[in-house]
Amino acid sequence: MPFRIAIKQNGLEHGYDYLLNISHPRSPHYGKLWTPERVREVFAPSQSSIDSVRNWLLDSNVRDITEERGWFDFRTTIRHAEELFGSEYYEHEDDRSGAVRVGCHQYVCSGHLFISCSRLTCSVITYPSTSPSRSITSLLVSLCQLR
């Protein structure tokens, strides 16, 4: 089953100020739009947070991890995911559409990595019950920078 973890971005608290800096007519930076690379650079997660999550995944016997721009993608079994995230997964088929959803009611934040978490969210992808890949779901875990 595929999972995705997102590391909390840095500098989001300054986003409004950055926006005003380029959008207010009296600003010396008015109209100087940022490139996508600049946006990624300014709001990128810290390297220590990325390293901590990668090490936690490896220590938890998660393999075949890919990381790009603060996102970790990996595959694991439902049983292993339930152990990692303190959750219990369910499969629900919609009576009208036949679409199947995989999800859980809650996640338990535990362990040294989650002590200073600001948010933990789950996003579940709906797929038709006739789909050959019934086990598609995406877990978006927003982890805060470790202090």
C-alpha cells in the first residue's frame, strides 16, 4: 500500500509578509514575483527534519523510500502502517457509486519523532471497486520541525 509523508514547511508564518512585499504598490519589491525555485527554497523543510523522518522510517523497517522536496513516498503493508501510526484501517464501499475508500478514524502520535508535531492529517483516495489496484491510498503526515 503506498503512503506519503509531508514534512512541515519552514517560514509559512512569514508568507503574508512576503506576499505584501511583492504586491503592495509602495513596496520597493512590488511586482517582483518569485520563481517556483525561490518559493521552494524559502519554504523548504529543514534538513534536520528530513533526516529525522528518514531515520525514523528506516529504523521502523520501511524500505524503498523516495524523498523529493520534503515528501517521502513508500510502500508498506496495512498491518505495518497500523503499527507505525497507531491506527486501524477500514475499507468502505459506497452503496451508490461502488467506490471504495480506505481510511481510519484516527492516528496516534507517539515516539520521539512526534513529540513536537503540529499537525497529523490523512488523505484517502477514492477508487472504483472494479479497479485492479484496490489498495491505493495516500497518507499525508505533516510533521513539524524537531526542536
